Amino acid sequence: MSVITHAQAYLVDLPVETHRTDASQSFLKQETIFVEITTADGGTGRGYSYTIGTGGTAVLAMLTDYLLPRLIGQDAGRPESIWRNLYFATRATAIGAVTSLALAAVDAAVWDVRCRNAGLPLWQLAGGAKDRIPLYDTEVGWLHLSADELVEGAKAAVQAGLSGVKVKVGKPSHVEDAERLTAIRTALGPDVDIMVDANQSLTAADAVRLARALEHLDLRWLEEPLPADDVAGHEALSRSTSIPIAVGESLYSAGQFAEYLKRDAASIVQVDVARIGGITPWLKVAHLAEAHNVAVCPHFLMELHVSLCAAVPNSRYLEHIPQLRAITKAGIEIVDGQALAPSSVGLGIDWDLDAIDDLRTA
């Protein structure tokens, strides 16, 4: 047994690496919530979670006041048991972002210990389906960029070997959105995947109109066109367009994904390991999607998602948004436009502990 004897949590603020805007918000900073655990046999684990600018101290309070005290005495080799114990102890605040983000940091730390004790990297212990995953780039497609800047950035991403680019939509007119995307498709040709993200900004009627205006561009997917809790709206939109509909970054439970899949309301699952509550439920959602013959293309957190994408057979893309370079010694390894699964034991993230200490805020 790897009995947990000590647990602590703290907050690190990371500035964004570039100006990021979409139809709903700006990425202000990354509040990075860390959890570190120690076990009686000398094992250690480090997990993390995040927000994009608000709520980090609330997540930290959930951890220090409620979750971490319950960790002491539990076996780090039993992530399912720990996750359920903590989840049911906080049912009054579940399902919700704060609880899920807190659970995710704990669960990642537990998996880190488990992998280290087994002498294996996460991607192998969690399934080991493949050793690499194609990348698409989001940094080139923010909403504030001009059409010329979008084209220039998209070309650079393709020249770097990436297979696709994602572009934000949400201009005052869907005609303007279509013109920007048409410029990119014309510049890249038919063989590069173009993803489109509306960040929950559209009404049901506007989503249908936008999809109709974009169908001729052969898009890889249309992401979060409607509010995440509008399953019926996504179901109707999916039936009205040939563009695959992607959802998941704003869903916080496996049950929410199950409802989308049952109703054929999404054909791309973008489960986020932090927002779903950790590695343990992430794997459940990925396998649920596999059972429905649906691809997994997770949201953000590429440094952790690269291992989870490698763990499961139905992953198709990893989103390229570098955000941990200020607190890591090395980034993910990229060869021919594909991210390689890390070979080091544990989560596979090469943390710079001195840099983390310098940026601690709470």
C-alpha cells in the first residue's frame, strides 16, 4: 500500500503567452492549482488543474478546507476509490466547476504516484493505445486577428508540420466569419483540417445560419456553437448540417457526455481533464465515446492530454496551445506535426520547481 501521509495545495499565476480572445471572453491568465502528496513508502506525486483567470482561490479553498484532509490514510494505488470518496463527500457542490477542478488536481497527483510506483509513464499505465497524436494549432486563430494575420499564422502552422488549425468565429455578421474562413481555406487548400470554435456564443437560429454559410469549406468540426447545457439545440443542429459538432470543454460530468452521445448531439468529444474532474473520469468519457464510435479531441492542457490521447484508441487530435513553458524545463516533443507520448514515468511533465516557487501566490 502507498498510504498518503501528507497533502498540500497551492496556487501559481501564469501570464498568458499571447493575446487570446474568442466570442465570449479573453484568456486573462492561467491560475494553476497544484496538489502535492507524499506516501508512507516515500512516494510523491504532483497534480494540477487550472482556470483562465477567475476562481482559482475558490478551488484552492475547496482543496485545503475539504478534500485534502480526507486524503490522509488513503491508498494512492486506488484512484477509483479515492475519487469516489472525495466526490461523494462534496455532493453538495457537485456537479460544478469548482469541485471538478479541485478533484482533478488531486486525481492527477494520485495517478502520478501510481505511475511512479509502477515505473511507467501515464500513457502506458492508462492504456497504451499509441505513442503519438497529431496536433492542430489554436494560437493562429484568435478572434481579434485580421484575415491577413489568420492566413499568415495558418500557413506557418502548416509549414511547421501541423495537420490543422482552429479559428474563432463570432464576428457581428456570419458573412464576415465566412469570409475570414474562406481566405484561410483558399490559402491552405483542401488537405488541411480547419476547425471552427464559436465558444457557446450563438443562438440556435444563428448556429444553423452559420453552419449553412460554412458547409462548402469542408470544416473538420464546429465547436461549442451553443451553450453547453443546450443538448436539444446541439441535437437539432447536428441533424441540420454535415459539419461535425464538437462539445466537451464546458461539461463537468460523464453523465453530461452520456446524454450528448445518446442523442447524437455531438460527433467530436472534447473532454478536458481538469473540468471533468481528473484522469479517472476522463478515461471513462473517452471509453464511452469509443463505444459510440466517436473521436476524442481534448480541450487545452496539451502537456497532460498528450499522455491521455496516447492511452486511448479513439483520440484523433491534440490541441496545441503552449501555456506551461514558464514553469517547465522542456515541452512536449513534436515530430512531423505529431506530439510524442512522454517516456518519463509519472505524468510526463518536466516541472521547473524553482520557477513554480517563484510564481506562487497562495
